[in-house]
Amino acid sequence: MDADIIVIGASPAGLMAARNACEKGVAVILLEKKEEIGNPPHPANSFFKGMLDKCGEKADPSYVVHYLKGMKIISPSGRTVEVEAPGYAIDKTEFDRFYAKKIMKTGVDLRTGVKVQDIQKEGEKFTVNTSAGEFTSKLVIISDGINSKMVSHLGLKTMKYPEDIAWGIELDIRSPGLGKPKMFEYYVGNHAPGWKTTYAPRGGDNAAIGAYVRRCGTDATPYLNAWVEKFKKFKGLEELEIVRKLSGGDPIVTIPNQYITDGIMVAGGAAGQSGIGYAMRAGQICGDVAADAIRKGDVPKSALLDYRKTWEKEFKAEHYLGRIGLETLRKMTDREIDEITKVFEKEDLSFIHGSSVEQAMQVFAFMLKKKPSAILRCRALLRNK
């Protein structure tokens, strides 16, 4: 064997899976198709402290470009809900390289510029065929992102609702003082069906804007173009300097499905596990379970089920609540979104805390107390749309 475990893809989930497995004393090779780690990056350039807390990591100044105080959720008519939540605008390339350096210090054998072409099983051994030759291992972890060819090759249906992948485009932009604000802005409504358009200050003159939509095909360009023009009007800008354009998908409400089989585990975007912090935690769980199975000399599906059990215990309820929320949003009219937003506008929402289920109950109770009729707008979820 070349290694006990081969990890395919240096995504946040793949990096964590490789690190945790290696820290438990097993030999790990991580194969990444990019010639350079983090280049080009995925269009995910901001996250909030609560997300990173999920995986027990702390934000490092080496990749943080701007510190945020929280977020604004803005309805079609301009109603605004402010949420105080420490966050970070990051250099995603530096973020990926930061963790790549960390995992190599643990002993992970990281190989870049290696494209995986095929996975074959012979007895108790997996052979991973790549552009750099063959690699063999006892177990394979697939973490190569939402467009994973290996998952398709193995016939795994890793997402229950793959049609609900949010496809989006983000632009790094520049204009005097545009990056100075401290609040991330989410704009919701039918101008971005199924999810959002965004404005992320990145310090100084730098910012990022983007459009993410669901069930509108894989090309979000028409929605982005319309958003650019609206954004310029909102901010009183004549022109914007576009520095870089990035595109990609987010499995935010696809719900993980089949992500374990004999000797094979899938983590991160490839498994429908959305969000940097959430994907990193999924990778940690995956790496821990994989290493334990290797040390016991037992890697069939039954020996890997603790991965699913632990993930579901920590995240299943949150993912389903998120799906209910975004599906309701997708089916609402702009007027209904405005009415719901009005309930929370100018309110102190610091009372919302605890688990995702507890937070949902607190929001529901608040709506009942302030404006019970607003809850009727949530019936949009039942529409056949």
C-alpha cells in the first residue's frame, strides 16, 4: 500500500479529514488536482465566527482581510434586519494554504497537480489511477467538491435534492471606500430566486458582490448582471472596477444522502455538506472514523457508519431547518418577504441563541407574540412551485 488512506481533494473538508486521520497515526496521501493550493479559489470569501466554532477552529489573521460586526438581511422593499455576529472577510487562497501547511506538519503527504481518473477495488485494496500514476490504499475519502466526478463514477447519490444546488457568481470589485463598512449584506427576493444576492466589504476600497440562485440552471450570469446595476444605484456608484470573477455551486439545502460505502467515504461539498465551518467539521468526523477503522483493520460500510451517526447528531436538524427556510423563501412573493421582514426590523435579536432547533422555536415564539398573522406567510412552503 502507498498509504492507509487516500484523500481526493484539498477542500476544507478534505484538509480536515487528512489532518485528523494522520493525527491518529495512519498514513495519509492527499491528492489535489490544482497545481497550487487555493488557486483558483472557490467563491466563498466570508464566514461568521459561529460557523467556524462548529469545527473548533479560530480565525487566523494571516488570511483575514476585514473584520465584520454582523449582517444585514434586506427585503425587496429595503426593509432591513440587523444581526450582530462577529465575522470575517477572508482571502480564500491564503485560507487554503494556511491549512495545507498545517496538515503537512502533521505528516500528511500532499501531492498537487494530480488529477484522479479512476478508482478500482481489488480485494481489500483500492487503486486510484491518476495523471501521476497509480496510488493504492485501504480506504478512500472523496472531498473534491460539488462537481465531483469520482462520486458520479462510483454511482453514489450523495444529495437527496441535487436540483437545489445554489449556483452563483461572485465579483471582486473596487471603488473608493467600498470595503470599509462592517456589515455583510444579504438581499433576498425574487430578483435572486431561491437564495440571495450579496455585498461583502473586504476593507479599504475592496469588496465582493455576488448572486446565488436555485432551480435556474447553472449559469447565474443574468441575475448577477441585474444585481450589479441595482447595486450601483443602491450605493450611488457610477462605475465599478471588476478585479476578478469566480463561479461555483453551493449544496446549501441539498441534504446529504449516500456518502458512505465499503471503503469509501465522501465529505464536504461532494457529500452535500455546505458551509466552510460545517464542511470542516464533517471532514474532522470523517477523518477520525476512517482512522479508527484502519487501526481496527475493518473498513466495510458497517465499520464506517459512525461517520453518518455523528454527523446526523450534530447537523441533521440544522440542515433540514435550513432547507425548510430557504424553500419557504423560494416560494414566497416579494410582498410576503417584506411582511415577514417587517416583524424583525429594528428589533434586538440578541435573545436568539442555542441550537438550531432552539433558535427556530425562539423565532417562532417571537413572531407569535409580535404579529401572529405573519406566520401565515410561511404557508408558502406548501405551494407546488
